[in-house]
Amino acid sequence: MNDHADNHADDRSARTDGAGTTAADQPGGTTGANQAEGTTGYAQAVAELEAILGRLEHDDVDVDVLAAEVGRAAELIAMCRDRIHHARTEVERVVSQLAEEQE
């Protein structure tokens, strides 16, 4: 296996913030099993998507890494859409409740 693919595998497992700390070390951070449980926050998901995009923009992406990264990106996009939908629903509920209270 080439060293480039090894580096990407390490990137996915560690999910560092560039300063050497992993997402799990940060407040509200998640990695591994927690991500599978859907506890990744919206901002964390967007940051991870941006990191994936940055890695995919390189011409020398290994095809196996590409498939894994695209799969993870699809999971994150679905999670973000779900969070946005739930937030919109909650905002609409609160606004409706406030309107009823003013009547």
C-alpha cells in the first residue's frame, strides 16, 4: 500500500484539528463509535466535510480512500440535512407557540 493512503487512513481515525487534538479532546467532540451513534454536532460535521473536500481535491487520492471519503461525506451530508430539518421544525413550533400566546 502506498504511504499516501496510509496518511489518509490515519487522518480518518484521528480527525485532528490541526493542533494535534482529536475531535474527542474538544468540548462536545466525537470520534469512532460516537459518530456511528449520530452524536456528531452540525459544526463538527461541516468541518469534517470541509476536511474531506480538501483531501479529495488532491490529484493523487487513492481510489480506496476516495470511496471511503465519499461514503463518509454522504453520511455527514444526510446528518446535516436531518439536523437542519429538525431545527427548522423546532423554530416553526416556537414561532407558532409565541404567535398563539400573543393572541
